[in-house]
Amino acid sequence: VISEDEAVAIAKKNITGEIVKIELDEDDGRLEYEMELNTSKGEAEITIDATSGKVLELEQDDDDNDDDNDDD
């Protein structure tokens, strides 16, 4: 299992921002680091496999484009 510091380094290679939350979680028998970041474009979430260090998911909320078509 990679360390929290290694997971943070991987996250920062994929997205620039300040980590506001990090937790080690188990999902379907797999350990994952789940992180939330504040970026210049809004909030982002990244999930990293705690065994391999592979990025499993990366979501970035773009505040400028939220709800563009919801106000009819």
C-alpha cells in the first residue's frame, strides 16, 4: 500500500490545487485514497488506488459552467 504522501504526490501530478480532505477507504475490497481539492477552477475530487497508485477517478467541477441549462 502506498503512503498518504505518495498518494498526494500522484494527485498533484494530475491536478493543481490545495488538498482539503483525504481519506483511505475500502471500495469493493480495494483500498483507495479519496481526496478533495480546491483548485483555481472550483472543487475537484480524485480517487487513487492505494495499492498500485493508479488514478481511478478524477472529477473537476467548473464553477463557470454549473447549471448552464437548468434555468429554463
